[in-house]
Amino acid sequence: MIESVGSSDRYIYHYTKPETAIDFILPNGNLRFSPFRETNDPKESKEWFFEYGTNEGRDLAKYSAVQLSAWLSSALKDSAQLLCFSRDKEGLSGNHLQDIFLRGFCKPRMWAQYADNHTGICLVFDKARFTQEVESQLETHGQILKGDVEYYDQGIARKLFDHREQEFMINLDHLEKVGRAKYVADHFFSHYRRLFFEKMNDWKDENEWRYLIHTQGSEPKYVEYRSSLVGLMFGENTRDDVIEKAMAITKGRGLRYMGLKWRNSSPWYDYGNLRYLGMSPRPK
């Protein structure tokens, strides 16, 4: 997962707090999909507001934008559960001396934000294997969507007559023809890229890859990662006892273990730590 990696599409990375990894993810062997509304992006967590219109002369006066927005925003968000990862940036050369700044497990802001200020763990997954696990295990629970997040600063002034920018517009003609339940699904799949796979440019360095399941009900979905977990990367401040527990829980699974350490301005791999080779660390 470190040396001779030339493809930016081979691995995906999930940052987590130490207690989450030790108490749940590693012993249970699975990852939990989270409700879409629980993300830390206001675009996704706050309620959406929708305009509405008609091309067939329907009576607009009988509708309330506030009520329609509350209904559709909740219906869309409640039908989406999400699992988020980081990716490697394009341009990997296969030379780990040069590539470390492009790696998805070497993002200081993400270590600070998602891995409890560098004390947690970054789980490294084989992307192709994990995708197979998600699709085979959850295909009966709803439609699975996946892909890169696109980063775009969307202004408040929208092009209302551009069909590509209709994600916050309710088509009353279609709503009255098909009813509310069918309309929610149609709107979801017509605009899911703009609603669920688009964030502001300020997030672009996360280089995010997402799995989203369109499902009914609030029961959380889990995916067993099985052989797709290939390694654990520990942070600058990950405690020794957390490292030992994580390695003990996953012993015999064929994983690669490594830590990141900063020296002056540069991150580097903790190659000198013998525990990652299955040997006792040197006495201090």
C-alpha cells in the first residue's frame, strides 16, 4: 500500500477515531453507512429550499414553497445513506519518496478533522474489492450509487431554465401526475449527482469517493469489508496501546501496518518502528 503504487484508483482511505476503530470497525469487521443529513457540510446537513413551477398552467396558489420544500428535502435526505473515503491524487509515479504528498492517507487536515487530531487510524481498502463487497451485500437493500465527489462553487443565482440546474426546482406537472412517492424517486435519480456528489471547492483536497445507497427506512446499513481491508496507517499521535490493540485485533488477516511521523516540515513513514514488522520495539 506504500511502495510501487502507480495507480491513483487502486486504494481508498477511511479516517476514523481510535475508539471507533478499536471498539467497532476492526472487531466487527464492517463499516456503517451514515444518514446523509449527518454529514458536516451545511449544504448537505441543513434543509434544502425548493422553488416550484408548471408548464401546464396548474394552480400555483394551492401550494406553499415552505411546505413543499420541507417535504421533499426530508424525503430525499431520508432515503440516502452514505459511506465516505479519500483517494490518492493523480500523478503517482510509483516512487514512494516522491508520492507521499499525493497519498490519500497523508492528509494532515483530515487526520485532524476525522481522526481525532492525528490520534486515530486511517483504514486502507482495495477499491475494487470493497466495491464488490458493497454491491453484493447491499443490492437487495436499495440502489447503490458510487463515484467521485465533484467540487464546484454554485452561486445562489440559478439558471432556472437550464435542465442541468433543476435540482432545487419541483416540477408540479410531474408531481401531480405520479404522486409524491414516485416523484421523490424520480427527482432523486434525475439530480443525484448535483445533490449528493457535489461540494464546494473548499473541500476539494479531500479528494472524496462516495458510496450512496438509496433505501427506505432509517435502519443503518453495514458492509462487511472482508478481504478488501489491506492495511492500517497510524497517525503522528496515535497512542502505543491503540496501535497494539489494532494490530492484535487484525492479527492473521495479512494486513500492512505503518505509521506516519513528521520531521521538521515533512511527513514520512515510521520504517524504524519494528512493531510494524511483527518484532518487539526497541527499548526506549
